[in-house]
Amino acid sequence: MRTIAVVQHTSAEFLGLIEDHLEGRRIRFRYYRPFTSGGKLPVAADMAGGLVLLGGGPWGSAGERDVPTLASEVELARHALASGIPLLGIGLGAQVLSIAAGGGSVAAPLVFDVGEALRQREDALQGFLPECFPLVRYMRDRPVLPTTAEVLATDVDGEPAVFQVGGRALGFTGHPGMKTAMVEDLIMEFAEGPVEPGPALDSLRERRPAIEDALVPLMTGIVKVLGLMEP
């Protein structure tokens, strides 16, 4: 069975609804928590089956409040890209992927919003990316995509929401498997939080069925593009 290394940046944010889709396909995952006492990042051998870099809550990558392990994670992502290791970046993880691939990131305030992502290519995620799907972002800063990246979906303002780098690397600026409890825990975990999160939390609760429905084709496409069912 394939085992994916999943890097957390906070106690609150994890794979969320994605976990069930991986377990249903007999894909194992192991969390790495470098922010805890004695915690560490995976080494190259640990991520042979794949690497997921999760969001960071109020942590960013553009210089104002960088996650402490940023440089090491960029190196891990570069190794994955060079070695053809499946790589999925979510939120802050998408910024790390962008930097590793030759792009960068730009400073932006911490936001928590629930909107819509719009597909830009019919063949995105091998045809499994929905035409329109919920976009849940809890993120500081924004990725600046490398010229080699393909934008698969944007938000309503035209900013990248899903992008692909090479054959086996995907970036999502929002968390496709976000749960309301994860956001509530993020707000409690850090002194810094989004302004007036109540309306967005209400919207997230209301959109739970739509998030679950969209995740079915999304995960099918993610698994196919990243080759997670291949030997």
C-alpha cells in the first residue's frame, strides 16, 4: 500500500474530508508535525509515496509571518518535483509548491472566505474537475505562479484557485476537504484570526453538502493526475 507524507503547520488543519477518500482507496497517510516538541519534517525516503503540504492558518511565505520550516519545505517540494513524486499543496502548501517550481508568493492579509472556483479547462484533472465548486480559503499571502504552471481553475476575481506544475504536482489555494470544526479550531489556536468570521462560518456550514459532493470528482481527478493508485 502507498503511504503519503502529510505535513501539518498547525494542530487544527488536517486532511479533513479528504481522509475518507484516501482510506476508501487503501491509500495510507502519515502526519508530520514539525511545530510540536520533537516533531520533524519527512525525509526523502518518507515521502516516496507522495507528499501533501497543508495550509498554515496565519502562517505565510512572503516575508511578513513566514512558517518557520519554509526553507526546508521548499527543498522537499523541489525534490518531489525533480523526482516525480506526487505532490499536493493546499493553501500555504500551494505557495511552497509555487516557490519550489520557480515562482514565488506575494504578501496578502489573512483571509477566511467561502466562495466559488471556476474551471478554466475542460480537460482539467483528466476531465474530473467540476465546472464550478466551493472554494474555502483560510490563508495568509498568495502564490505567484511560475511560467510552467497551468491554471486549472480560478476564483471569481480571476486569481488562481487550482494549478498544475508538471505531471504530478497540484496546488489548491483553498482546502477542498475543509470542515467547519477545523476553522473553529484555527481561530482558537492562534491569537491572530480573521475579522468577523461568523458569516463565513455560517456559509461553510451551509455549503457542507456541496463541498462533499464536489470532493467526489475532485479526488478522482487528484488521484489520477498524481498517480496515487499506481504501483
